[in-house]
Amino acid sequence: MSLLAISTKKWTRKSGTAIHAALSLIIFFFLDLADAALCVVYELLDELLEGNSQSCYCNASPHTTGENEVSETLFKRRNVFREMGFLGFVRKFKLSGRMVKSEKTHRWSDCGCQSCNSWTKNEDGNLHVVVKDSTPQEDSAQEPLENVIFIHGFMGSSYFWTETVFEHVNEERYRLFAVDLLGFGESPKPRDSLYRLRDHVEAIERSVIKPYQVDSFHVVAHSMGCLIALSLAAKHSTIVKSVTLVAPPYLPSSLEGSVLTRIAGKRLWPPLAFGTAVMSWYEHVGRCVCFIVCKHHKIWESLIKLCTGKREIPWKIKDITRHTHHSAWHSMHNVICGGSKFADKHLETLVNSSVKIHLMQGDRDEIVPLHFSGDMKRNFQAVEVEIVVGADHESVIGGRREEFVEKLESIWGSCR
């Protein structure tokens, strides 16, 4: 390759980076303005339609400590217009320990259809759990089944596992549990929950470990679910057999700098990264998106059926709409951002308890940077790391289902 060609290639790359940076600056500038303005709009609409306005984090201060705390990223999202005092006339709120009074009715900006609110009929408040196991004969000498708890990622549901993995697992040896996390799928979406790491773990204990008398288990988790899985496993380190983490958003607790910037930096490309940034940095813009997409999901589903000619909606489309803005917003910050700093403590507990930990990630993952896996391996040599060539954030499971299950059963078998 000639020097001219090399220089041209470098110039093109630098120009593209500069254009991307300039466009990002402009677009996120207007998103700052939109979010600040929507803060006023939602305050007025909430007062008008509900009689009281829901506290937002625009002018609130952090409170509580330890794993019960609300993530500082909720309070440290820089917005140029708030910092300039451009909208200083907006009434400032003080956060109490809970966001709003506990109610089982949906907000005006959330979907009120029967399917989205079916959880309100569930008096015990347990999660939606899909269980798959074999039913042994009464006189059978079959060994007790090993329990496996599957935890999905952000804006997912139990479908992520039941539609990809369950059919390939040997049900004669394993009892499988796939949960819809608190605030997602068909599980409860309480308005008074802050969806902290502790809240998700306690919901799984209440819905799986206690009612099914689980005395030992393996846990398999994807993306955001990995942080919940680590917390759950560390809490039950004496009975957990193995932990399989797929694309975990891991950040060392000693890392300096903004967690939110590292996990959801403000960038336009790739599109998924842009969507993550918008939904993580802009509380009120995110609520607008949920109002359009989630509240009106039946309209979108009808259009999809009309365009595709199919009677059933793909489960991935359903998952996108089966949450509220409150549950998604708080889970993003209080689990992914706030919970990440406890990962080291949980990993240390598991390593000291000799629990097998296996990590998988695709080398084409555009959601979770590949170096996150390397960071975990450097800090905890006992963690087994497997990089899957040609796989991305989801295809590392969905694109190689039988191979993935084969690996899982190999991990479980080595723990006997």
C-alpha cells in the first residue's frame, strides 16, 4: 500500500471521528434542552392528571448508603441547561425514601391494558416464573434434579431463555427456573420500588428459592442480570454450585471516573449505543419514549401483524414494551450503574467459597465492551473467560443455542 493511500485512509478516519464528535455534541445539546423542558411539562401534566407530581432526579440529592443506596448516577447526569439555571423557575423537589405513595394503579403515561396490569391481581407480589422439569414416577429411583436459575438482561424477560435454551437442556437431570425480573415481563411493576440490587435479589428469593425449597442451585445470567446473579450467588454462597455470566457489564470497584460515561457514553454510533445513552442520561426524554412505545404497544403490535401477515408477535418485540419507565430507569441506574461497584465484593465472596465462575462474551459485542471481561479476569484469576468468535451481545446465546447448552451442561457437570 502506497504512502498516499495510507495517508488518505488516516485522514478519512480522523475526519469521520471529528464529524461524529461534532454531530454528537449538537444532538446531545438539543436533548439536554428537551429533557429540561420536559421536566416542566411532566410536572404540569402529573399535577393535572394525577393530582400530584412525581419527584424526579433533576434537583435531588443522593441518600442512603451501602447496597440499599440509590445510584449516584441518577443525580450526577450533567445537563447544560440545568447547570446554567436556564429553567430555575422549576420547583425543586426533595426526594424521600420512596418515590411515590405505593399504589397498584398504573400512571397515566403507562399502559393500562389488562395484560400489562395482570400482576395487580397477584396479592403475594411474586415474580412471574417459568419452571421446566420432568415429573418422576412415584417408584422411580431417579436422582434429585439440579436447580438452575436463569436471569435475563435489561428490557428482557423469561422468553430470552425459554425460547432459546430450555428446549435443549436435559430436563431429566435439571429443574429450570426462568424469572421475569421485578419491573419486567409479566412480573409486578410497583411504583414505590426503587429497583435496587437488593430489591431484585429479594424478589427472586421470595419467588423461587423459598417456595420451591431450593437447597442448591446453578445460576445463569445475561448482561444486567449478571450483576443480580452475582449478588444472589454471594448471598447464598454456601449452596450455589456455579455462576455463568454472559456479557456482564463489569467495572472494577477501584475504577475512577463516571460509571455512567463508561457504560453509556454519549455517542451516536452504533445505534444501540445511542439508544442506551438516551435512555440512561435523559429521564424525561426516556419517559416520552416509553409513553410512545410501551403505553401504545397494542397499536404497534397491530401494525406489525398487519405488515408481516403473522398472528403472533415475536417475543423480542414483546420484551421491548413490557416494562414501565419507572422500572427500566431505576433498574438501569440502580443495578447496572450503582450495582456494578459491588461486583468485586460479590466475586471475592464466591472465589473464597470455591464457587465455579464461567464468563462468556462475543468478540463482536457492541453493548458491553470486550475489555470488561479482561478486567474481571485480571482481578479474579479463578474466573474462567471464554470469548466466542463472531458472536455479539445476543447471538452469543441465541445464535448458537445447542453449543451454548452443551457448554452449560459441561459446567454444571464439573461441579458434582
